[in-house]
Amino acid sequence: MNYSESHVSQMDWYNVGNLTTEQAALTTDKSASVVNALTSTGIAILTVENGTVAQDFRFRGGTDGQTAVVNLYAMRGDNDHYTRIATLTLTTGTQTDGTYLFIDTITIANEKWVDDIVAVSDGADGIAQLALNTHGYKKFLFIATTLNPAVLYIDTVRE
């Protein structure tokens, strides 16, 4: 008799990348080759591990009340084209990791995803999180069109 065990692995947060420069939003050409030619300090790309159903994100950086605007894109293959799935407005709170402050408020606009992109944020100096189902997409791209703080740290954990 074969037995199967269903379980969820508990994963740790890891850094996807850090945004240190503003980058214009992608326009009509959202190909992988255009994105790969952009300055690395203006983009952060998460390559999703095979078998990942969902990703959670959190953000750090800046001083209390600072706001960044970040476009979030998704791409299915390595040499495909990105599609914008949301615009995020991130506001820094006062909870610290010992060095940097966490974003405590995430507002989602222009959402175009097959499923809901969920922001869990209390706006009361906690840690805001963004959760989404990957739907088999392989890459997620972050571009800050407005960057205030000077550095935005992007962390993720898979589910």
C-alpha cells in the first residue's frame, strides 16, 4: 500500500533584490531582452522555483512616511514578454528589522491578474505583505517609478 503525506514546507524570507534608482515604466516593448538591458539598480527580478504555487513579498527601507510607487510585472518563460499585473504604492512605517524600517501600507492599483493580488497591511507600523498565486509564471519584475526611500529592499518567501 502506498501512503502519501501532504505537508507545507516552512520557508524563510530571502532578498529578491534592492532598488536604488527610479526606472521608467515599461511601454510598448516589454520583452525580456528590453528588460535585461535595463540598469540593474532600477529593477529586481524574482525567478520562481518550480512547483511554487504562491509568493509572499515584504518591503523594507527609508524613514517613516516615505512612499515608493512600484510596477509589478509577470512573465511566463525566460524569453517571453512581461505584462504589468499591478501598480503598488508602498508607505514606510516604524517597525524595524534592526537596520531598516518595514513598509506598513501597500495599496494596489491597476490590478490585472488572473486571481486576486492580496495586500495585508495594517498601516499601523506593522509589516505589510503582498501575496499572489504564481499561476505558473516564471518571473516577477519590480520597477520603482517613484523611489523615496533611497533604497527599497524586496524580500520574498514561496508557498
